[in-house]
Amino acid sequence: MTEATARAYPNIALVKYWGKRDEALMLPVAGSLSMTLDDLPTTTTVSLTDSNADAFSLNGEAQSGSGLTKVVRFLDLVRDMAGSPTKAQVVSTNEGPTAAGLASSASGFAALALAASKAYGLDLDLPALSRLARRGSGSASRSVIDRFAIWHAGTDDASSFAEQIDAPDMRMIVLTVSGQKKEVSSRDGMRRTAETSPFWEGWVSSTETLLAEAADAARAHDFTKLGELTELHAMRMHAVIMSAAPSIRYLAPASFAAFDALKELRQQGIETYGTADAGPNIVAIARPDDAAAVAERLSEFGSTLTVGPGRGAHLVEG
Ligand code: PMV
């Protein structure tokens, strides 16, 4: 096959990934746990060409600069694995992640990993595909997996990959409080936090402990326990990020107001918990029957989108 098309969705972590032990191999300091979404896909076609350079277009626009460089470096990894010098044309479309304020790197590199590996004739199993996607963006390792994924930190390239984990059915209510581009990229933010926070070691060791508890809660379908750990871990991540020097603050006043609203909903008997990535947007989790009430309450702070557990990266007709 010299052309393949793949689709993948973003994922949102319940137990976060924040920090690398190896930047080149994208090995994380600790494991993480996420839900793959059923909306906002990236669809990517990779076609081998006889051109002497790779080309990449996103939503119909030819890319240059750092966007293109990341894709070329990723294709180089695939070419190394396949033993092929051939260049490729990469055509990607992202369905609305910008509007939802969700990072598209996870869906982007998961789709690219599958489409490129197929186009270059590789037949990777799921762990190998997850390891390859990880090299593009750490969180992409989780978007190759259906529904819920646990990314084992591992100690080397071979042992750091995501696999499926059983978890209670839930919905995520994505609240966009700001569509602005984040001020500090997750890559730079992770590096600065690791280099300057006096709380770094506590963050790493407590994440491994919390991940084990969250994985147990997920497998036991204990939504309450999993939700409590999700919100706690988000607070710890933003606390350690704020403790970097110079301090980084991704959460905005509206983000805190939204967390307060979730607490009020809990007091009213609607069980919902929040998390937030490297930006001001909040993602609430709820049981399916409670999702509409949570979305209605959060719409006070911005636009909301309700999503459920979705498919991992898969091939589609081009
Ligand atoms: O994979 P990256 O570089 O986009 O990092 C993702 C970092 C967080 O979204 C903040 C947490 C996570 O686990 O997804």
C-alpha cells in the first residue's frame, strides 16, 4: 500500500501526563489515564510520492515552519522503521478542535502514526502503534486506544505505551472559556516545571500512587472514586505548574468559577468532577444521565460540548 487514510480523536486525561524523563524518546516521568473522545476527529491521508521533499497540508492550507518540521521528523521515524527513503504527502483535516479549545496534537499524531505506518507498508500491533504515536506527542500514545487508556510510563522505548483499561461509562462536558492560544506550550511548561519547581519530586511520586488508585477505581467502575481522583490530580498538576519559576498559570478566573459550580452541583446531588489541561478550559465528567444538567450549568461560563468514549485510531476509506 502506498497510500492510507486514518482517523483518530483527541483524548482527555483523568490522570495527567506532565513531565518527560526523556525528551527525545518522549518517555514520561509517570503514567497517565484518559478517555478517547467520540468527536472532533483528525483525518489524515499519507501518500508516498516521488517528490524530493515531504509536504503537509492542514485544513486545506500548505504548512511550513515548525508545523511541517514536526511532521517531517515523524515521517523520518517511520522511514527508519520501514527502511524506505521515499517522501510523502500528508493531508490532514481537523474537525473543529480549535473551536472547542482542545489540543489537536493527540488526534493528529495518532492518525498520522496509523496512516504513515500503513502507507510505508508496516503492520504495527496496538502497543507498537501507541509507541510510535508517542514520539509525535506524548498524549497521542493514548489516542490510538478505544474508549479508556492507561499509558504505562515504562523505562525505555519498548515499555512506554498505552493500552485499554475498563472504566465506568461517562460523558465529558468540555467547557471552552477561552479560545485563545495558550501562552506556554505544554512542552516548555513541562520542562520549566521540572527544572524549577521545588515540589517536582512530590508531583512525580504522588502521580504514580494516584494512578494506581485511579486505575483500580476505573476497573471497579467506581465513578465517585475515579471522579474525586480526577479533580484532585488536576489541582495538583496546576499547583505544581504554578510553583515553577517564573510561575505559569493556565487557569483563568472563569476556570475557578466553573470548578465552584461543579462543587455546587455535587452538593445538589449531581455527581460531577472537573479537570483542565494546559489552558483555561474545563472538562467535567459525569454519568451519562447527568451530562445534560452539567452542560446546562456550565453554559453560564462559555460554550460546551458533550462527548462520550470513542474509537481509537482506525483506517478509513480515503
Ligand atoms: O502530549 P502533549 O505534549 O500535548 O501534553 C499533554 C499535557 C496535558 O494535556 C496537560 C495532560 C495530558 O495528560 O493530556
